[in-house]
Amino acid sequence: MTNIELSVVLDKALSLIADGSHAECRHLLEPLQTRFGHEAGYQNILAMALYRLNEHEAAAEHYLAAIKLDPMNATPYVGIGKCLIKNLQDEEA
């Protein structure tokens, strides 16, 4: 897959998230982990889908991977913060 093809896949994934099809987004992206796990955008979008599926620990792992790959992008920092808050709320319940 080229960068253009990756861009098309990520656009599709974002569209699925916008439509509320979080599980479908996950199923689209997870098989591509070995090919695109080195892409911050891939990690960030997969984390977004996992967060919306209430899989906060898995989402945090992907947000952290996105931060390591692109430390200047603020989006995954916000996402990992949201995951940590959710985990704290879950522990208190």
C-alpha cells in the first residue's frame, strides 16, 4: 500500500468514526497494524475508534504510540488524557 492508499484508508476510517461505526473502523484498521503501525495517523485514528468502543486501555496504548511517532501532534496527548480520566472514573465506580 502506498501513502496515497493509506490516506484513503484513514479517510474511510475517519468517516466510519463520524458515522458512529466504531467497530467497523476497528475491523478496517486492526489488520493493517503490521504494515502501518509506524504511522502516527494510523495509531491516532485506531485509538479514537477504541476509545469510542470503551476500550480505554487499548486506546491509550495507541495514543502513546502516536505520541512517540509524532510528538509535536497535540491530538494524541488529549486522547491519552481522556483515557486516563476514564480509567480513574472506572476505578472509582
